[in-house]
Amino acid sequence: MERNLAQGNLLKNIAVFSGPFLLSYFLQTLYGMADLFIVGQFNGAASISGVSIGSQVMHMITVMLVGLAMGSVVMIARYVGAGDKRNVAKNIGNTISLFIFVALVGALLLLLLVRPIVLMMSTPLAAVEETRSYLRVCFAGIPFIVAYNVIAAIFRGLGDSKRPMYFIAIACLVNIALDYLFIGLFDMKAVGAAWATIIAQGVSVLISLLAIYRGKMVRISKADLKIDPRTTKEILKIGLPVSLQDGFIQIAFLLITVIANTRGVEISAAVGIVEKIISFLFLVPSSMLSTISTISSQAIGGGNKALARKTLFYGMAIALTLGFIFAIAFQFVAEPVISLFTGDETVVGLGVSYIKSYVFDCTVAAFHFCFSGFFVASGYSYISFIHNVASIVTLRIPGAYFASVFYPDTLFPMGLAAPLGGILQLFICVAAYIILRKKDKI
């Protein structure tokens, strides 16, 4: 069951682990978009808006859960690298107990906060009830969402990225089938999309638990499930800064959307389309971040810091190559790609100007995403938190705002705010890396 990725050919291990991880991210993004697409085929603006707003909220919550679970990935991977099965079991058991608490408390709090969340999102009056219904079902299903992401984290910490990919593929197929059943046949509108999502996650969890049980993949005792303060502290020390960082990033995206919304419906539409495209392009650095964090954690657990550093630079080279290809390609293919989403020439023109500058963030992200994965693996996840928040507060949001004020007729300057923020992150990462290397900490 366990796979030590710190042994054997490094490039092969990166490819073997990152490939399924990349596909998992793609499928998760795909079935997140499926709800919106299918509800748009059968219902009007109120239902579309309800699913759109509700899915934004759920995406933010899911991303933060994945960030928190990163602490478990790193700690499990470290002990796999060290060949310490006792502590692997203890970390898995503590992860399960910790996230049961997170799931139950989170679901209860979120259900109590449905109304204020809908209000905070500036939900159009016509879509308020649809959004509330969608969020109530999704919030009640938080335990399933938590369970899936925890199981995926455990597998990835053990060096297995294939099984989580299979589980998310099953969830994707079930979700799409139920969308057509609930929304198309039963006319359940936005709440139908919510039920489809939660049931699909539940099915995925049951299948993954069955696979674990029948394959006897993870052996833990009742003692492992007992919360150990030291183990839990180690998990939270790594996972909490990542979770908060990811939460801030999602808030930044929401604020940039608000800035775009104030500039008119065409700009709002153009920004929305480009954000969808960029989210796909960023699957590469995102998957490389997770790959580096897992392989480096196993290498560090085995006492091989040099291999961890080598993993960082190999990952950077791969992500940078693909990011550069994306950046150059979209200088030529931006118009036909954006035209796939809309026939409005004004929106297409604005979208082209936005993505031509924004897409350069793919090259810069190749560096700071990979550094983030390395710092998390090394136990310095607070550095990742610092460089992301610094970028958001000083350049990304202010840059988007001032670009909208001084350049109201084009989105090109607004798009530059992202890569400029990324450059600041790169400087912080390089400085932190040099300091830690001089101190022989990494």
C-alpha cells in the first residue's frame, strides 16, 4: 500500500505521482462546472445564480479543508519515508479523529450562518432562496466532503495518487448523472445540483472505504484514533497556515470579481470567463505543489534533504516549461478560446486583453507554487502563508483596483496585477530559501 517516492528514479516518481494528481484536479474542476452547465440547460437566471454563488462558497470551504489536510499528507509522508509504520498509523488515526470533529462542528456552524453568508455574497434578490436551498444541503453534507478529502490526503501521504483519482472520477460520473435526473427530470433546480454533489461525494466515500477494508490497505488500532496532543499539533502546525492561506486566496478572487462587477456586465463576464480558463491552466503548478510536498516529505523523513531540494528544482523546471508554453500560446489563441464561451464581441475583446497579461502568472507561479510545496514539506508552511498574503494585500487586490480606476477601457493592466504579485512572492521565497540554506535548515 505504501509507496516510498524518495527511492528510485526521481523524474519517474514525479511523473507517476503528479499525473493522477493533475487528472484528479481536472475532474474536480470539471464536475464543479457541470452543476452550473446543466442547471443552465433547464432553468433560468435565478437558479444559475444560486448554483454559481453557492458553488463559490463551497469551493472556498473545500480548498481550505484540502489545505488543512496538507498537514496530514506531510506528516504521514515523512513517516513513510522514515519507514516508521507505528507513527504512520498514529497520524492516520489522529487525522480521522481530528477531521470528524472538524466535519461535525463545521457543518453545524455553517448551517447556522446560511443567511448571513447569502447576504455577504450580495446575492441578487431573485436568487436568494435558490442560494439558501443550495447551501443548506451542501452544508449538511459537509461530513461527506470532509471524509473524501481526508481519505484522499491519507492515500497521497502514503504515496498513492491513483486511488484518489479513481474515487473522484466515480464522484464526477455520479454527480453528472444525478444532475440530469434531479434538475432535468425532477425539476429540482439549484437544490437538485446540491443533492447531486453531496450524494456523489457520499458514493465516492463509501467506495473508497470499501476499497480500504477489502484491500486491508491501512491498519490502525483504537489507540491510534485517540487524540495525541503532540501528533495533532504537528498536523495543525503545517495544515493550518496552508488552510488560512488558501482561504485568503479565495477571498482575493472574490474581491477581484467584485471589482470587475462594478465596471459593468461586459467586464464582469470577461473576467469570469478568464478566471475559468486560468483555473484550468493553474492545475499544473497546483499538482506540482502537491507532488513536491509529498515526495520532499518522504525524502526528509528518510533523512535525505538533498533529494528534497532536487525534487523542488525538478518540479520547477516542469512547471516553468508548461507555464511558458501557456503564456506564449495565449498571445495567439486567446480570441478563439474565449469565443468558445461567448459570441459577444465586446466581452471577447475585453477577455483577450485580460488573459494576455494575466496568463504570464502561469510562469511566475511555477516558482512560488513549487517553493510552497517544498516549504510545507520542510515544516515551514508559514512562509507559504506569508508570501501569499503579502502578494494579495500589496499588489493583487490594490493593483486590480487601481487598474480599474486608471484604465477603465481595457483589462490588460488589471491582468498584470497577478504576475506582478507573483514576482513579489518569488522574491520572498528565494530570500527565505537562501536564509534557511545558510542555516542548514533545509
